[in-house]
Amino acid sequence: MRKVLKAPLTALAIFGLSSLSAHATGGDHNCEGRSGKPVTEKEVMVHATVNTVDVEKRSVNMSHQPVKEFDWPAGAIDVNVADNVDLDVLHNGQKIMVALACRDGDIFIITRVMIHGH
């Protein structure tokens, strides 16, 4: 019985990991959303957790809750940060709310950051 269950569980684990990986690298994060409909909102507030901050690239990897306005499920994303946002206030593991905006028709950027508890 173990051999019968092992194959489906392995397949499920591989599918789950590849699905997460595609989402984490931004596969579903574009200005058309997952449904293919163009994003109409100029800016959307999103609850997130900072995973990493790359000061040189001015980008943040963050885990986010579902974003219905963009038709995104919960996941993780690497996203650029606008020049007016102070990266020094962001730290790994920090709970934040960010304003995400679509720029140049295909790139999301963090335009504002609010830190939970401040």
C-alpha cells in the first residue's frame, strides 16, 4: 500500500513545488493579472511580509496575501521599489503594507510602504 501512495504524493509534491516556484519568480505577476484582463487600478494596497531586501537593485522579495484587484493568489514576488521609498526601514520578516502600482505596462513597483505597528 505504501508504494501505491508514494507515487501520487511524490507527483503532488513536485507539482506543488513547481507551481510555487513559477509564482515566486513572478510568472503570474504582470499588469494583465492571471486572467489576462488589464489591471485598471492605479495603485493597490497589499499586506505582505518582507523576505529579503536588495539595496543595490532597489528590490524586495515579499510574501503577499491574495490580491483580488490583480487576480493574484497568495504567494511571493520580487518587486522593484520606487526611489522615494526608504529601503533602510525594511527588514527581513517585517510585516508591511505596500502600495503596488503598474509601471510601463508590465512592471509592478512599490510606491509606498507602511510598517505594521508604527
